[in-house]
Amino acid sequence: MCYIDERIDEKSWIREFDPSVTESEEYVWHRDHNDRRVVILDGDGWQFQFDNELPIFINKNEELFIPKMVYHRIIPGKNKLRIKINEEF
């Protein structure tokens, strides 16, 4: 597994990705069942990509909105990526 979750409450958690784990479904195209707001807490060189769009570098303190059932992926960077995920039901 390429990530570890630390639950904050029912709708939010901190997720930490390990860039050394390259064989993971999190790094391939996938969809989530709910809308998500993601805040980048730490990580260098990571990229985020929506389907049919070019990847963008993500930086500390940026926020991403990921609509439910929209294909997306992350591309590993240089060190661990820490994000806060808030799921919207």
C-alpha cells in the first residue's frame, strides 16, 4: 500500500503517500464515490491530473476540489506527500 490514513472525524482524514511504492492503484486513474476537498500539507514534486487534462504540480497549502466520479490520478514526487481530505456526502 502506498498510503497511510489518520482519521480526524467521519468526513476527514490525513493521508500520507510514499513515493517509493510505485505499484499502487492510487497512482493509476481512479474515481471517488463522493466529492472531495484536498489540502496539500507537505510534499515536493508531486503532480495531480484530471482525465483529459495535463498534470499540474501541487504545492503546500493549495486546495483541490475533486468532483465525485471524475477520473483522476496523482503522480509521485520526491518525498512523502501529506494531504488533508474532506469528503462531502
